[in-house]
Amino acid sequence: MKRPLVTCPMCQKQAQLEEVLTAQSNQNVIYTCPSCHFTLRNIYTSKG
């Protein structure tokens, strides 16, 4: 099964979804790029 790739909006490098997203208990999602360490917090999801 193919794993989805996510492209960093800053450096354009790609990484696998499970490497870059962190789900928190309050239903917030945090994106962190493993290459440039760009972080995006409070990503809107269908759950909240």
C-alpha cells in the first residue's frame, strides 16, 4: 500500500504523512517538516 506524501509549503521537500503530522488530544494537528523544521499548528480537520 502506498503511503501519502506531504509537501512542505516552505522548502517543498516531501515526507510521508506519519512522519510530519502529530495529532493532539484536543483534536489539533501539528505539521512539522523534518527537513527545514517549519511548523504549522492548529490545522483545521473535519473533527474540529
